[in-house]
Amino acid sequence: MRRYFIDLLTVLSNHCNLCPTARHLAIYLLDLFMDRYDITVKQLHIISFACLLLASKFEEKEDKVPKLEHLNNLAYLCNVNVVLNKKDLLRMEILLLENFNWNLCLPTPAHYIDYYLYVSLGENDLHNGWPITSLTKIKDFLEKYAYYFLDFSVQDHTFLYFRPSLIAAACVCASRICMQISPAWTTQLELLTCYSWEHLAQCIEMMFIYYENDIKEASNIKKQVTIQYQEQEALGDLSHQATTQVLFQQSSYHPLVQHSATFSQFQSPVQDLCSAYRESLQPHRPSSLLAASADGSLRSYAAVQASLRPSAQALPIQMPIALQVALGTEPVSTAYSNSYFSGYHSYAAGCFDG
């Protein structure tokens, strides 16, 4: 139950763009209040919103404090079956303030982390055994790790047994270890935090346990996503293959066979007229390409099309001539490989031959 409300406060604070200190203070107020009272789930939702509202009023500027309408919208987005009203929130805020004696100046690890990060990296530190060439770049990554471990510290209630300042120091030390910065804990950090390595060892060990579990969980999620993606690709390939078989199936239609009787009666006249027409348009071409066969057989349509070229010379015809031409093309069987869908088209040999 606690983990659910911690996640809820984290989501709400992120939507409201609240600072880490406001988020951690809201969680700390909720933890302290729940140690003293037994409350129903519905009232616990209202208390969570009230803790977030008080923490934002204490840590943020006035313009960043979430309004009532905004909180109701966020509750709807988070599937929280609670409708807040001004009266209930005000009553709950007063109850919380009276419980803490109107004192919200409660330190959390987020209040210490920036102070410790200021001296988290020194000029004499080594990165992977080598001097650090860019302190700014390494420090940026170090801060991300520190806030990463800081978010871990609120997920489990066992971290409540450590002091907030010790948790912040452990976050910095764990970040230096992950970044392979040596030494892991410097004398300057020890003087600033008043904690030695022996004080931090237990807290750091717990942080690395959660760190390893988080890595394993992320790896499992990545594997599941990869498997789902491969299954979708396999289904897509099957559908493409089925579509290819349907679209590129060889046709059973043979026009020359069906119209052979009609086509045979237009052989000799058409052959003579086409030959005369080509001779008049292109007199410079070799006669071997224009000569007709002795028995008057019809030239193929591809040969006629290849030999025709546009010219400015016109054929002198004195009277209109009516032509009836039956043209037929044989179906070309083209085999498409899988490369058709990858942008490279492979065609069967000879499909462009004249």
C-alpha cells in the first residue's frame, strides 16, 4: 500500500513540475502521519493530495503550487476515484499542520543532496584510473546517478531507519562507485558530511541491491519487447508472402490462343501496308530490317515497335484507308524474390528483350 501512494505522489509531483525537495517532503509527511493514525483508503487519497499541497506551499513558489482543478484532473488521469473539494482539503491541511505542531521544516535527503554534490568531484579524482579531463561532463552524470539513488531511498521503508543526511551522503558515494571514480569516498566529503566509509557501507549495500534488481527488471522488459517485435516481424513477413502469392500469380489468360482464328485473316495486307509506311518514314534504315518474308507472314509486334521512329516526312496517301489490326502480347512470367519489399527489384532474365 505504501509503494502505491509513493508512486502516486511521484507521478503527481512530476505532472506539477515540483522540485525534488517538495516531493520528498510530501512523502515524509505521509510516512510520519500514517505512523500515528489508521485511515481508510479513500481518506488516504485525500491525505496524500493534502501532503503534496502542503509540501509544495512550503518548498515552491506561489505560482507553482497546484490548484484544486489541476489536482482533480490529475486524480482522474491517475484513475483515482476521488473528487476533491476545497472544504475537505482545507480540513485535512489543518489536521496535518496540527499533527506536526505547525512545523514543516523537516529535513529530507533531498535537502542535503545538492550541498554534498557541490564537492562530490575533485581535481585529484581518477576516472577508470585516469585523470578526469572534463569535470563538468563527469559531474553531470554523477548528479544523475545521485538523484537516481535518491529516488530509490523513498521506495522502501527500510531507508527510514537511516538519517536523511546519511542517505544523501550514501547516494553520492554510490554514484562515485558506479562512475568508477576513485577514491570512492574522499577526505573532503568525509569532512563535509561527518560520515566515514564505515557509516555509509550498510546504506550503500542496500542501494546496490535495489540497483541490481532494477537492472534485471529493465533487462527482462527489454527482452520481452524484443520478442514481441520479432513476433510482429514474423507475422508481417507471412502476410507479405501471402499477398505476394496472390498479386503475382501467373495469369491463365492467353490472348493469342483465343484469337488465333481472327488474327490469321489480317496477315498479308497489314504486312504490306506497314512495310510501305516504314519505308516512307525512314528511308535511311537498312533494307534488311524492312524486308517482308516471301510467304507474307506477319512480323511480331515487338519488331514493328522497335523499328518505328518519328520523322517529319509524311506518307502520301490519296484516300482514307481503314485498318483493322489485332495485336496480342504473350504473358510474361516474372519471379519476384523477397528483395522486392526491400527496395531492390530483381526481374526474370529476358523480360525486357525485344
